[in-house]
Amino acid sequence: MRSIRFMACIAVIALFVGVSVVGDALAGEKFKVRTVKQSVKWEQIEVGDQEGHIIGISEAKGISTNMEGKWFADGWVQHYVSVLDINPKAGVIVAHGYEQRTAPDGGKVCHQYEGKQIRKDYWEGTYIIVSGTGKFEGIRGKGTWTVHVVAPGQWYSDEEWDIELPKR
């Protein structure tokens, strides 16, 4: 009888530890990052369906600073490519594109994003990591971002990430 109770206690402890470990592994690591960006290229084409409706292609470069949560993205260089659908008459201004961050050791993380303009100087959207190289091969994650435009062609983004770093 005593051995059955002992085995039951061990089973309950093992179940508790197993659920805790799996729950933490699936949650990933949380990071807050700020990236300051400068536009380096802008091209636009008139759509022609409504006055002022354009499709723009933008390229920007920037640098990230980790604001919370270990070291991820701190001091990393960022390259940003975006397509913007700007239709002021319809009140629709959306963007989607890709960003690639390069760590000091040369490892890269690429993510896709989409978002929309909320006010003239403020945007919101989401990220999904699509790939990584070097020690980031196999990285997974997603996040949200807000952009604050400070001057034409200059902005910063505040980002919140939930990332699963590759196990090495």
C-alpha cells in the first residue's frame, strides 16, 4: 500500500514538472525592441482609379535597441523593404513587406510584416518571423509593432516579440 502511494506521488510530481516545462517551452521568450529607421529609397506609381491613389515602394535602414528581455536584437542593423497602398480618398493606407536584422556575428533574422496607418504620424501592425541564418536557423516567433513618424522619411518602431530561439 505504501509503495502505491509513493508511486502516485511521483506520478503527480512528474506530471506537474512536465506540464510546467512544456508550457514554458511553448511560450518562448518575450522581448521589447525599439528600432530607429531612415528611408533610403522611395518610388511611387499612380494607380489611376482615384485621385491620389498610389502604390509606393520603400527601402529603409535602421538600428535596433533591446529595451527589455535579454539581448535579442540589441545593436543589430536592420534592412526594411515595404510596399504601401496609399488611397487618401478611401481613407486606406496599408503596408506590408519584409525586414532583415543582422546580428554583430553575421546571423540574420528575416520577418514579414503588415500594418496600417492609424493617424498621420502613427502606424500599427504585426510581424511573423520567416527565417534565420547562423545560430538563428530554426528561429520562430511573432510580434506586434507601432511606428511613430518623427519627420518625413524618419521613424522609430516599438516592437514586442514572442520568440522561440533555436535549441543548440
